[in-house]
Amino acid sequence: MFTFYPGLSPSNVNKDAKYSVTHSLAGGMEVRLVYRISAREKELLTNDRHEDLVAMVNEVKEKVNGTPGGAFYINEYRDVLVPHPDGTCVYAGTYDDILEFDYDGQVIGPVPPHTLTPGASWSGPHAGIPYVLRAGGTDIKYELTSGRRIREVRLSDEVGPEAARSLARRLAAFKGDSGGRVYINEACHFFAPRATTADGTAYIYLGALEDDAWFPAPEVPGRM
């Protein structure tokens, strides 16, 4: 059996917003990241040094799909989520190691250089969990779907209006007052699409979560 994830299950995101387990040329399996360089160019980066993560994902994949390999997410709580055909996600476990990839001698990962400041261009991976910043920087939300019922979950409901507004305004200062989708990665750094150009969608860095109030981690059976 497997455990459906009770928290946010990402869906309708681009391929570069998730990781995947794939077969390697050496005959084993490895983690792959689709690293978007431009609208017309992407690099398939791989890392074969996370055997425990590969095994964790494949155990669920074989139960759900009958075969190993495929897409997965790591959210801000370090929970590993495997997409289910019904649009939800299955909890595969918690993974604390940071995924990093080599791109022409440059380390690509969820932790930005310490010199990167909010508002600057985000050249890191797009793997992350999508939330929605409400217009005017008043709140942050996501949706939980159960059958035909969709429930909106707001940060203000969890931490109070003032704390939610404080973080939302900080993100909106760089994302813009119109709101929209923002991502948080497994290292708790925010980034977001800013504008679409001839070369594709430009992403900006919005800063780290740090000590800001955030949604509590979902209660998952078996989490250590």
C-alpha cells in the first residue's frame, strides 16, 4: 500500500518544475533535472549519487505504475512526492540531502550564491512547489482537491493575517502587485516567473523563507 499526501500536490507545472528518475548510460538509474537555458534550449542534467532517493521514488513508482522511473517532487519540508494518475501525489518519504548538478563546471542547485539578492535574475533550477501570491501582496494560497471538491487554503488561516501579509508583501515587492504563481524549493528559497520575452519566461529570485511564518508541514504517517 501507499500513502496519499495530505498536503499540496503539485499539478499542471512545466517539466522543468520537477525532478525525475531515469535510466543511466552506465546501466543503473539516476536523478535527472531539466535545466532550462532559454525557450529553445534546455540541458538534461543528471546525478547518480543519490541511490537512496532513487530507491525511495522507485518503490512508490512500482506500486503506483508497475514500473520504476518517472517524475517526482521534493517540497519545502523535504517530503518526496510521487505523482499519482488521479492528479494527487503519493508520499515516498523524506530526503534531507541537497540535489546538485554539474553544468559545464558550474554547480546548479536549489541554494543560490550568497551574493544573489531578491529581485535579481534566478538562474537556478525551476524545480519547486507552486503557490499563488494574491493580488496586492495580501496573502498566499494553494488549493486542495478531493474528488470534485476544491478547498482553498490561505496562509492567513494558518498563521494569522498580519504574519501572512508580511511575507506576501515581501514577495510582492519583487514579483509585483498583480500577484500570481510563486515557487518555493526544497531549500526554502522563493523564485517566480516575472515576464515572458522572446527567449521565454524570465524568472526572478524572491529571497529565502528564513524566519517568516509558513504553512505547517502536513501530518504524514511514518514521517520521522
